[in-house]
Amino acid sequence: MRDLLYEIGTEELPASFVQPALKQMQEKFEKKAEELKIQHGTIIVKGTPRRLALIVEGIADKQEDIREELLGPSVKAGKDSEGKFTKAAEGFARSRGGSVDDLKEVDTAKGPYLMLVREVVGRETRELLPEMLKDILIELSFAKSMRWGANRHAFARPIQWLIAVLGDDILDFEHEGITTSNVTRGHRFLANSEFTVQNSGVYEEILDSNHVVADIARRREMVVEEINKAVAESGLLQDAKVAVDEDLVDLVNNLVEKPFGVCGNFDEKFLKLPEEVLITSMREHQKYFPVVNSEGKLLPGFVAVNNTKVKDQDVTRKGHQRVLRARLEDALFFFNGDCAGSMEEKRKRLDGIIFQAKLGTMLEKSERLVKLSRILAEKISPEKADLASRAAHLCKADLISDMVGEFPSLQGVMGYAYARNENEAEEVAVAIKEHYMPKRSGAELPASEVGAIVALADRFDTLAGCFGIGQKVTGTADPFGLRRLSLAVLAILIDGRWDISIKEIVTKALALYGDKVDGSSVTVETVLSFIRGRFANDCVAKGIDAGVVEAVTSVSFDNVTDALTRIEALRTIRDEEAFTVLAASYKRIRNIIKQNENIELDEALFTESAEKVLYASYQEVKVEMADLLGKGDYVAGLQAMLKLKQPIDSFFDEVMVMAEDEAVRTNRLNLLTAIGELILQVGDISKIQE
């Protein structure tokens, strides 16, 4: 067994491309090795902006030998009356690379059949790997790819060299004019030469000695060490430390092959800008880390990470400071200009921004949000209806601002700053910022009720509008992010534990569009079904049994809080033996009653003892459950339902449901239907058994 080293050397890759590409390389190798039955040990990936590397330990020298047993035609079809093989048998053997002499008769559940037994000797791994590695390279996909020169295959950036070494031997293959070797390259600026790599065991050592840190985790630790050291050694700022943004660390880590930190500062006048503006200017455009004091307050400093060590740190520092100053001057100019105009004036100009071609402008959306926010507030927190309406009135105004035009990620944040500048109520200002939350699945939710109300209104409006014009969501197309919006609605409702009818809100959201959309009950049900699908998927992803989720959502889904309460109740009681039996009985009930919906009962028609007992138990449980479910106590309601288990069992044992007397038969079916409807108030418990 030998180790494999496979390195794809490129021009500098975008930082966000490196780790996804390495993940693909690992997954593709695992899959192809499994298909080819090549045994191997641990797979390790290494990467920098200039190289994607795969190291596979302990690759077997050859494929596993396999014994194939291939079932062919039946003996009746494969042999004639004289026992000779027919053309069907000959064709089968030939198509599988054998002859009729290799066929033998075997007994199967369907009778005697012919089987071809074939021994396949495994090929040398060295023969298989070149094509396998080339396929992996060709199959790598990126967010954006390019072709250059006369090349046929697209890649993220031009490929410069390829290493393919098994043990100490080079695996020969060629791709787009580049032939594999055992030669890699060092750091572009600090060791711009070629170096021989005999095998995977010396790969990292050789790169390290040539100023390349290929291990992503180790290089990440070095990035953090460098930025902290840069602040500590600069002496530029007192009581200073780096505000470490983990996402930015990951990004910077894949921008360099070896990190070198440098600390700089900027004019204190820029601290009058909102902190988010300063941080965004540093992070998004320059990939700089902000500097804060021990209390977390932003200081006039930053840390940059370079890909090369410089002789004169001061020259490098001044270069970074000059670039950042230009950015901050622009930001300060935009901010002062935006503050000169009012939020109301900005809001009026929203009529120049199209929300969606068929759904009108952002000003029209703003007007709908005011009304929908009030509707929601009356249900959630009536005393804050005016605040919610005011926040909705202003929440989109900052889209007109120059600052948001420069930094789109600051929408909402700038609205908060401008609202505070104009002395709007703090709850209004906060809601303007929070109404964009959560920005993605699992992200921070609005902390205030007013913010949550406007956030819900915004998303319900978009969902209703898009479905109202027939916008379709497919596996590959979701241009308005309707899945993400639905998950945000669910997250906010779950967090607030509010009793909100989704159907009612969607209906009213559609009505606010007037004749721009199809506001029919069909559209309402389509939106509700879409949200229900996201709810079910999210619950299952969180580890809730799919049967329990289906039991609840298949019966009714309109109030998220109620659905979750029913799910938790079913999860609590499902392991009880009586519940399992009752679930099986309900499935039997459902199969018997089929399409029957009538629950009118005539007590006089109950003649058998078992059906009288069941009817009496039903009446008792019905009253008890009505009280418990009215209080939202679904666990106790299910406990009460379990009282029906024994009477139902006795009924099925002793009573013929499909009696000859039509009136008796109908009465018994109606009783079972009534019991079924009683059970369905919590969920279709037969789904759990399934």
C-alpha cells in the first residue's frame, strides 16, 4: 500500500472557492474509489489560493478481486426440450463477457434459472488512478468558471501545474497540454521557484520551507496570531485588541499562502460614522479587521493581513491607511449627505424603485406594510400598533440613501441611524433595523416585538405577491428567495409563540394588492402549503420524527404555535403501549369508513354490548377532550383519548360493522367516523405507525 499526492496548481483562486473545491475533491475520490473497489485509508485535503491538494493514505496496490453472480433467463427460456442452450441463453452469456459453458442452474423463488458466475481479477491501482484523477479535475465545479486559450474544459482559474505521485512514482497523464510531474512551486513572492516533491510524506515540509502553509487549519491559527501580534507590537493604540470576525478570518485565510499582519490607524473624525459603516468599509472592501478597546468600543485602528513579508512595515502601513482613508472619506460624505435629507423625503422617492415588475414600486410595498403591520400588531401587541405602523412607514426609506447604494448590506442599519438622527422613537428605529432579520437560516431574530411584527409583514407581503402572480419555486429556481422568507416567518412565529392564523394573514396580504394578484382561496392554499412544506422539512431537520410531523401537518396547519404544541404532545405520548395500539386501531377505522363523513348517531340502534360501551366511552372522552383541547393541553387530551383503546378493541372483536341491516351498518360506520374525527383534532396518529 502506498500514499497518493494529487495537487492542482493554479493562478490565485477566489477565497470562497478553495474549501468547496477541496470538499468536492475528497467526496469525488471517495465515490470513485468505492465504485472501482479500491481500498484506501484517510483522505486529507490541503489548499491555498494557488493549489488544491489531495493526500490519500494507504491506497491498495490493486482492486479487490470480485466474484459476480449474474442471474439470467429462466431454465425454461434458456434451454430447449433437448436440454440445449437457446439463443436467449447464448445472448445473455455473451453480453456478460462469458459463454454458455459458464452457466449453471440455480433454484430461485420463481423457479429454476440460469446463472453466470464470473471471477473478475482486480486491476492494478496504478493503471486506474490517472483516469480517475483526471476525471476529478474535469468534474470540479465552481460558482464561476472560465476557459482560456484553446482549452476545452472550464476551471475557476488557469491551471499552471499538476502533481500526481503514488508512493515515489509519478502517475502520468495530461490535461489541456499540462503533463503531471512531481514538481510544485513555492510562494509567489518569497520563493518563486520550482521544487521536487518525492512523495506525500515530504509535501508539507517542502512547502513550509518555501513559505507556503498548505494546512488550512494551521494557516488559520497563524492568521489569528498575526493580527493579534500586529496590534500588540504596533504601539499605535492604547488598550487595543482585534475584533475577530470568524467569517473574515476564514476569508482572509484563503487569500494568503502565508499570513503577515500589519496594524494601521485612521483619523478619529471618522468615528462619528455608525460603527457598522466603519466595520463594513474595512471588512467588505479591504478585508481589514477592526480594532476595539477592552469595553468593545471601536477605536480608530485596523489590521490588514498581507500575503508577503515586507522590509519596511511603515511603508506598508501607510499604503493601507491611504486606501482606507479614501473609503472612509466617501462613507463620511455619503452619510452627511443622507442626514441632510429627511426620512420622509427619502420614502417619497421609493416610487422610483421597482419592487417587482408586476407588483409595483417599493413605495406601494411600503404602504401595504403599514396596513399589514397594524393588522399583525392588533393580534400580537395591540398597544404597539402605532409604533409598528410608523416603523413600517419608514423601514424602506434608507434604500434611497447613498450609503446603502454604496453598501447594500447596510440596509436597515442605516435606516436605524437616520431614524435616531431624526429623533424617532427608539422602538421605531430598532424595528427598522430588525425588520430584515433573520437574514439567513439560523441567523439572529428580531429582539423587539415591533421589529418582529414589521419583519413578518415584510415577508408575508412578498410571499403573497409572488404567489399571487404565479411565481413558481422549483428545485433550481427561487429568484425571490421564497424558501428563505418562509423559514424566516416560521422562525419568528416560533420564537414569539404567537397564535397567528397564517391563512388569515395571507388572505389579507393578498387583498392589499388589489387586482394586481390572484387573491383566490387557491392562492391562499398554495402559500399555506408552501409554508407547511418548509415547516415539516425544518422540523425533521431538527430531529423530530417525520411520522409525528406528518401526523400533525396532514390534518391541519395554520397556526405554527398550535402545530408545535400538538407535535410535542404526540412525541410525549407516542411511546406508551396503549397509544401504539390505538394508532393501529385508528388505521383500521380509517380503512373501514373510507369516504364516510356522516357522524349522526342513533343510540337506539346500538344493540350489541360492545358498541354500547364504545358509544358511552366516546361521549365521555368527547366532553373531556373538548375541555382539555380548548385549553391547549394536548398531552392530557391524548391521555383522555387512550381511554378509547380497550372499547375499540372489544368493538372490533365482538361487533360486525358491516351488518346486513343498512341502518345498523350506517350507524356503526358513523360511530367510527365520529371517533376518527375526535382523534384527528390532534393529528392523524396512523401516520406515526406508518
